[in-house]
Amino acid sequence: MLFGRTKSLDAILATAEKKGLHRSLGAFQLTLLGIGAVIGTGIFVLTAEAAQKAGPAMMISFVIAGAVCAVAALCYSELASMVPVAGSAYTYTYAVMGELLAWMVGWALILEYAVGASAVAVGWSGYFVGLMKSWGLDIPLALAAGPDGGGILNLPAVVISLLITGLLIVGTQESARVTAILVLVKVVALTVFVALTLPVLNGAHFEPFIPNGWGTYGVVGAAASIFFAYVGFDAVSTAAEETVNPQRNVPIGLIGSLLFCTVFYLLVAAGAIGSPLGAQPLRDAAGAVLAPGTSELTAKCQSVVATGLAEPLVCSKEALAHVLRSVGYQRIGDLMGIAAFVALPSVVLMMMFGQTRIFFVMARDGLLPGKLASVHPKFKTPHVVTAFTGIVVTLAAAFLPVGKLADYSNSGTLFAFAMVALAVMVLRRRDPARHRPFRTPAVNIVAPLAIIGCIGLYLNLPTLAKLVLIVWGAVGLVIYFAYSRSRSHVGRGIVEVDSDPNLQPELAQKPAE
């Protein structure tokens, strides 16, 4: 049967106990990791793209995207507390709806995390280049942007991607400590931004509030793009297998980090809109709104600056620093650039962290080559797949622009989130008696809302981003039927885990001192 291969929850939990990763993360660390994954490119970089689509109504866009994530988070929390293993939506789908759909979800998550990490790396590069320019050091365009941005290679994005890859190979605990420091930097920076911009907020800049309507290049379209600003929260669930008392701590980390970040997003958006720059979209000579990330918008931005006016918010690659400078805080604007410079790498880290753990668990199930699940004898991390992921992330960051990367990532994310919500409803009917440490409230309302919300946002992504998911999915199906299906442990009737200690981090011998 095409959809008949399911892996029982009991088998998944037994596998995790025998071939699990070291449990070292608590609720506080998970919440910090969640905040570190969420606050990043969406608010630091994609604010400009959201403004070009929705104008001041991007505040509504943040609420829409956050609401969809909130209902998805409640579904994630139930499954993550029941099945506290690596793999996130992939593992949940395997247990409930079968191997084929699980493969497709895992394949979509690869798109989410790898491309998402590349997007954040490119966003970091924009702040780094802007900061250097403020200090009198102009990085040549050829080395500061990919071909779509008029350059050849985004060298800063390449460097940060490679550094994060090395950090993840060293180990999760070290990564968590670094992330805790960077989360503090981001929270302080955004608090300062709110404190300096809200007192001088100009209410007139909120009119017209909805200049482009509600469509793809309006409020809902902006929500579909800045959905990327929230997606990091599900990376917390991929760390469930490395969490102490996951039944309690994973739901706290998921929901706590999401609520914390939503408040910040709305306050920061209000400060940016009310600044002297405003947030009104740029239009062509005929009055039509220009699509973000196009050469036409770039030309319009250049023409505005050439007249001696300040660069509009919708044109900036370092939006928050640019806003502070426009309010008269030149040096504090530089400090915001420094905050982004040191903090955005934590988002790259969490995206790559989630990516490697998805690869790890899919290889552990036999759907990908077992070598990918190898664990480093000293660092106890999946170093092979981490290195492979780092190469892919680096190449994408070197040549592609941030807006397109974010939209591509969103397409995979929305598919995975919808499958999680569906899995919750199916499992409630199929196994109602199973212990649920966290139960999604009003599941017959919350789960359908999550599915409808994900589909609605997907349909409002740019056409190319929607096609990326379809093409990526088709490639995944070819790989599944050509390689993975015949090698699947479930398909071959393998219940017990492999005895190879390299695939069992908990059993592997420690190296001699």
C-alpha cells in the first residue's frame, strides 16, 4: 500500500532511547533557542519588503502571520510533547500518516531550513556591509551581493555560513551557550529601538494605512513573505530529543518564544512606520506598485536617492539601523548594525541546527544514506550531515537575494505546518487514549485554522516561490521511489536499531583522554 507504511509511536520512542542524541537542554534554554531562531531576518531585514507590499498595514501582516504560527505552535506542542524525538514534523507525519507523506514533509523541511539559513546569512551581510560603509569602509558591490543584486559573490554571507557550520560541528551545548548571549543582544537592541522611535512617532505616516489592498502585493502577500519572521519557532521541536523532560519543556519553549517575539514585532514595526522615513510603497510612473526584489524597484530607489532625498525604508537592506539614523541617532544606528552583525548568526545557527537534525533522523530511518547519521566520536554531533548542509547553505547565500530565499523557504514551511495540524486531528481519532502531556485546546477549531491559514498564505506567495515547492517536491518523489523506498527500515521490517555505535550517540565509547 502506498500510504500503508507507518512507524508506531512506541517504535519511534524506543528508537530514540537506543539511538538518541544527548539530552542537555532545559525549558529556559529552549525558549532562548526559540527566540534566537525567531527574531532575526524577518524584523531586521524583511521589514523593508513588507512595507513595499503593505505599507503601514504591515502591522496587520505581522498579526496574520503570527496568528497562523500560533495555531500551528499549539499543534506542534501536542505532538512534540507526545513524541519527544528529533525530526519534528517529519517524525509526527511518519507516525500518523505514513512513510510517503513523511518523506515529503521531511523533504519540505530541508527546503525550509537550508534555504532559510541562506536567507538569514544574506540578511546579515546587508547589515555588515551597511555598518562598514558607515565607518568609511566600502565593500565592493562585486563581493557584497550575488548576481541579482548587481554583484558576483556575497562574500560576507559565505564567511558567516562557514563559521556557523564549524560551531555546530563542535556541539549543541556550545551552540546553546552562544545563542543565549546573542538573544540578549537582540532583545536589548530592539528594546532600544522601540524606546527611541515610539516617542517621536508621527501618526500622519500611518495614512493611507492600506495603500495596496489585501492581495498578493498587499497585506496578505506581505504576511506570506514575513511569515519567515516566525518560522524559527518550530526548530525548538527538532531539539526535543536533546531536551530534559521534553513533555514539559518543549511546549514552554515553543509557545513562550512565539508570544515574546510577537510583541516585539508589533512595537518595532510601529516605530519604523512612524519614523521620518515612513513606510509607503514606491510606485512607477503609472502609479502601479513595484514588486519587491525587482530591478525596477532598485532603479526607482536609486532615482529617489539621486535627488538628494533620504533612502526610503522600502529600499534599505539595514532597515532598523536606517530608521534610527533618520531620527538623528547616527551612532546608535551603528550600534543597531552591530547588534544585527553579532545576533543574526544565531538565526543561521538554529536554521542549520534544525536542518541537520532532520537529515539525521531520516538517515536513521534508512530513507537517506546511513553515513549521514554518523556521529563524531569526540563532539557527539552528526558532523557529516552538518558539513554537507553547510556547503549547500553557503552556495545559496553566495548567489541568491534575501527576499527570494525567504519566499522559497516559506513554501516548504507552510506545507510542513499544514501536515502537522492534520496529523494532530488524525491522531486524536486514531489513538484517543494515548497520554498527551500537552493537549491542543479546541483542536477541531485550532487545527483546521492552522491548515486554512497555511494554504492561504501559500497561495499569496509569489508565483516562482509556489513553483519551487512543486518542483522540489517532484524531485523528492523521484528520490523516494528510486532510492529511499527500497531501503526504508520500516519497509524492510527492521524494528531494532542498528548496532553500529557510530549511529548511537548514547552508546558510542568516549575517546581516550
